[in-house]
Amino acid sequence: MRSFKPHPLAMAITVVLLSPAAFAQQDTTEEKAEKIEQIVVTGTRVAGRSVSDTAVPIDIISTEMLQRAGSTELNQVLSTALPSFNFPRPGLTDGTDTVRPATLRGLGPDQSLVLVNSKRRHAASLVNVNGSVGRGSSAVDLNTIPTAAISAVEVLRDGASAQYGSDAIAGVLNIRLREASEGGNFTTSYGWRESTYSTPTTTPPAGATWSAPAIIERSRTDGETLTLSGWRGFDLGSNAFLTISAEYKDAEKTERGGWDYRRQYPLVDGQYDERETYFNRFNAWYGEPELEQFTLFANAGKTLDNGKIYAWLSYQDREARSGGFYRPADDASGRNIIEIYPDGFLPIIAPDVTDASAAVGYEFDIGEWTVDTSLVWGQNRMAFTIENTLNRSIGPSSKTEFDAGGFRYGQTVFNASGVRSFNVAALASPLNVATGVELRRERYSIFAGEPDSWRNGGATIPVGQTGCISGLSQAIIDRGFCDTASGAQVFPGFRPANEVRETRRAVGVFLDLEANLTDNMLGSVAVRAEDYSDFGSNLTGKAALRYDFTDNFGLRGSLQNGFRAPSLQQQNFTSTSTNFINGVPFDITTFPVSDPVAQALGAKELDAEKSVNYSLGTVFKIGGVSVTIDGYRIDIEDRIVLSENLTQVNVREYLANQGFIGIGGGRFFINGVDTETQGVDVVINWSMPTDKLGLFDFTLVGNYNETKVTALPSTSQLSALNPAPTLFGRVNVLTFEKGSPKDKFGATVNWSYDNFSATLKATRYGEVLTPGTTEATDFTLSPKTLVDLEARYEFNDSWILAFGADNIFDQYPDAFPTNLNTTGATSFSNYSPFGRSGRLVYGRVAYNF
């Protein structure tokens, strides 16, 4: 593990958190009451609504649940607590290694809305453009929010666009920040991966001086992770509080690559170089990234005679490093310069992500109305440095580290809403009326890297040398040389031509009504209209009912239409790289839809995705056992997707005929994919107190989910070509349909007795398909069950010691066969719903004051 160098601000915050003035006994009476009542603010605007009385399914993940795990990533903890929440952990996917997407109900990462204290959270600036789950999406990075800052996570497992606006198709996650005027906590945790895995190996070329068994087994101790976190509440007097939370994390990489069977060095007099014998053939970095990050949250409020004011701010700096594909010394594509890297090189992608937000609000009463006004600002910036690489086109004088540029996304939201109740004689309760307006301004920009990160320096490779041997056109043979790729290997920098700076505005108004229609029937309706400066207007509505036949049995259901506006990232992202086709370099570009080349291929201005959601469920109790079963169907039209890379010969010829010379093709975002998703969520809870063995709390969760693609996009321009290129191909279709677990089951037991307590969790992930370009290259991941165990001991009211292991039985997804792992680097599928790092062993010490 690299030497421990805590962020200076982290040390300052630690001193504040542990100052002697804070050493007061924490009053937990209010927290216990909240745990018993389970009051929710998500999915309803009725004050004091209990989670057991809502008309739609809502889960509450408490801070205790978030803390009882080896991982401190919010996404990872939620994936084991929620039935239909999944968090795959892809590798070798550029920036997606650092900002990883999560999904709800098998839909896109950007089809769930994230709120903080019931206010819209800004998205990450990254667009996931590589071949992973969530390709083409740009979603909120939940891992910018440390668990120490959270009092609870409320998850609405139902569409809610009519209540909250764009993105709330699959559901809503509302992060409720901790509010404390006294007490605090400081927690230190340390964990590492202790694991063994097996992977098949490819037979080396004939006459090779190196070899390996057909199945090779590796034992790994890596992924060392130190996390320092804490929070402290301050009483500011006059009914005011300030809660400061901070987290510092230092994580080393994990490496789960395979054995590289390929020849690495040039032949010496027709014989293999002697270095082949002792070359380290586990040369890939396929696993978790290196990461160092510091996060700070502050949450404040003050109660006034006629209301309250509130505010919060957050800041995170995340420095990460992950690997690309290894370039051998004698790289067959000519990507190495042997004078710079005589043994080949592993290029490193090192993004620096800066995330910040601030909010201020005022809640007050005007007559019978409770009015809430707020202003929320957020920004996410991602800048790329490419290390241990080169620009092949510059030659032996090339630098080995480049500033490759990056992107930035920002959002400012103003909200004003009012809530009051009216007595209506025909209703069994007062009619709750909520109405409001939201003004939103968004900003997106791309900034270029240094010239050497993207330019072509003019170096060439003579015909007959590595990188200029096979598949050459006659013109290349006649001139005697091949051109070389522009820019930094693995991640060419953004060019000045890629730079954009775009903004848009959106205005939304809503009306929300809720009341008991009879003593046993709860009803709610909502309608929302939104207007966007770039694509137009949208109107959504929702109706929900709940009927309680008895105190222990009820039915609930909802019907609604929803939408998701095209993100600024999807509308404006662009990047360019060089591909070689028969030795000829072509610029391959991800085009914004406004680009003339994209429009020549049939691109149009993006429109909103539109959905219709149906849900029907039951809530009942049998003795002390609480059960919820909720079925759902979500039909989405015009999903926004990233097209295939259109580089076919007839596409290049068509573009040349349109006057676009030297363009090798590209890809762009497009509407046009329709899907049908249906499934069922089950949640069962009960407690079992015993006289001699302590208290047992049981939770069982389950999800079955199925998605079908019912329509695909097309353009008249491409359809006229013969053969017509595919805009959205087999791999992407099957990723939608089978790239997430078909079913998922979880069981959790929390036990406590005197000063001892423990948590046992088992999560079974169902079958997942890793799709290939043909059925012959499909690969099915069989169901796997992961078991987590943690034991705790409370020495007193202040000190708690915990030890545990996530994935205690060291389960891995099925390893790729050799025909799907052509370099040996990618031993496992990126579609694995639980990653591929094996057992995590950890210890944790917490001090409460």
C-alpha cells in the first residue's frame, strides 16, 4: 500500500470532530423513535406519513444498515439491501472504472432520480461510452456521498415523474442527511482482498519457450483500503445546528487478469527472445482501481418563529488510476516504441474527479400554507491524465504522460412549493394539496488536452515492420509505409475541435393531491408540466390508490406516465480517435447530434424518453411478519442510446460522396429503442426476541425482472445503403434484455445480545448473459450466492469493535473461456453483477461521543 498521506483538510476536520468540547454522551432517544415510526418524505407530500401506510413501495435504509458492511461505497451497500438495485463493477472501461453506474429494476442508470434532502442532485459529467451495463448513460455518482453524512436512504420503487420531474422512471433515491446538534462519531476501517481464483489459459504459439497449465490458479492479497470517517454535531444556539461529516479513503488496486500467452518481444534471428521465458505474463490490470479521495459534507438548520432555514454543502476530490490493455514490446498493431518501452507498457488512465454542491432554503408559513423555497447548485468535473503511455505518431521523442482534457457538468435548481390541507366533507381526511414550481439551469462543457495528447506527429512505420505487415492496401504497399495512430495510447486527448460549452433551461410546475377517500382507501394524484429550452415540453400524470381491508392486509397500485429528458452530456459529448482500416488512418468520432456528419447519417435532435408505469401490490402482516409484494410493468418509448460504430465501407463511401473526406465513420446518440420491463419485488421483515439468545431481526428480499426490446432505431439515410448497417446491434439489445440478473434474492439476519451483535447476509444473483456478436460467442454467467458476515462488540457506550468478511466463501463469476479472452487480460465478464475481486476481509473501530 502506498504511504499514508492524509489530505490536509481531512486532518483539520478530524481535529474538529474529536475536539474535547464534543465529548458529550449522544442522546439517541429521537433516533430510536424515528426508527420505530419509519416516517418518510419521499413519494408523498403529507407530513408524518408512515412507510407502512404509503400507496407505493418505499424502502428505508438506515444508517445502521449502511455501516454494517465491509464496503464503504454507498452503491455497493445499497446493492445488497435493495431487491432490484444492482451495481456491476466493470474494468478496462476508461472513466467508467472510476465513476461506476448502478441500476434499478433493470433500467438505465440515468432512469432513476437521485435527491438529497428531497432536492434534485446533479449528475456526473462522465458519459459511459464503453461496453458495459449503462452504455450511453450519464447518471448521478452516489459514491460522492459518504455514509457518515447520511441519516437514511429512502428508495421509492415506483415511477414518479409527475411528482419530481425528469429521470424518475424506475424510481427515486432520496438521501436524507444527518441532522445533529450534539454528539459525534469517528470510525476507522481497514480491509483487504484475500482471494484465490482460477482461469483457463491459451496454448502459446508453436515452439514457445514459455508455458502454463490449462487452468491456472492464483492467490492474491491486494486491494488494501483504509477509510477514516466521522461526523460531529454542533449546537449553534437559538435552535440552530451544524453537522459536519468527513471521509478519507485510500484504496489500492486489485488485479484479476489472466495469463498472457502471446509473444512479447521481436524474434532474434528467427528465435524467441530469451526474455520470453521469465516475462511476467500476468501483465494486465483487470480489477478495482487505485483510489484516494476526500469528502466533506456540512448540513445546517435553524428553527425560527415562523419556519426554518436550512443549508448544506459538499465537496469531494477523487484521484483514481486504472489500467488499459497491455501493449507488448513487439505489439502487432505497432502501438509501442521499443526505444521507450523495451518490455512493452501498461497505459494508465488517471482521472481527477472534483464534485461540489451547495444549497440554501427557507421553509415558512403563510396562513394555512407551508412554503418551501430553495436554491441548489452542483458541479462535477472530470479531468484525465494518461500515464505510462506514448504518442506513437511522435516517435522516440514522445512524452510518456499527457494531460488529455476532460469535461464538466453543472446544475442550478430553484424550487418554490406550498403545502396545505383542506377539509372536504366528501373525504374521510383533509385533502392535502401541494403545488410548486422548479427552475433549472444546466451547463456542460468539454475542455481539450495538451496538443501532444491528441495530435499526429507524422512518424510512420515502414512496410514489413511490426504494425505494417498484413491487410495493407496496394497504395500503402506502393508508398512503402504506414501511418501511425494520433494521440496518447489508450485514451487520445480531447481535441480543440471537440470543445463545447452548452447550457439549457427547464421550467416545471406541479400539482399533487392526496387524501383518504374513505376510512380504508387512500388516494393520490399528481400532474406536472415541464418545458425545456432545447427539446420542448412534456406533461406527466400519476394516480395511486391503497385499500386496507383490515389493519393487517391492504392492496396498492399506481398508474402513471413519465419521461426522461435527453441529458446535455448525451446531446453534446464528442471525442475523436484514429482507427486504421487496411493501413489507412481514419478519424472515428462520437458525434453530437448537431454535427453535420451525424446529421448526414440521419441523426436528429434528441427527444425525451417516454414511459408508462403500472404497479399493483399487497401489504400484509401475519403475526409479527410484515410482507410487501409489488408487481410492476414499465413500457418505455424512444429510449436514447449510443449507436454502433458505423465504419463499414459503404458508410465511408457515402460520407465521402457527401463531402466528408477522411471521416472513417463514427457513432451518435439516437432515440428509437422501445422496451417493456416487468417484474416483482418482495420484501419480508420480522423480529424474534428471545430470553436467552438475544434479539434476531430477519429481512428477506427478492426480485424477478424481465426486459424485452420491442423496437429498434433506424434512419432513412442508412437504410438506403446496401447492406444497411445496424444502428443498435445484437450485443446492445441483449445487454438490455439479459445483461442484468433475471432474479435476485437476499437474506439478512441481525443479531444482538448484551454487548455482542452480528450481521449475516446472503445474496443470490441470478443468471446473466454476456452477449456476443453471434450466438456462438454468447456466455452465460451462472447464478452465484455471496455470503457476508460481521461480528461486533460494544465495550461501552463509546467504543465498538467489528470484524468481518464480505463474500466470505470467495465466490467469482464464471471465468471466460479462452476464445472470449483473446489476450488473457479479461478473465471475467464485466456483466458480473458483483464484480470479480473475491473475498474482502476487514476490521473497524468506531468511537461515539
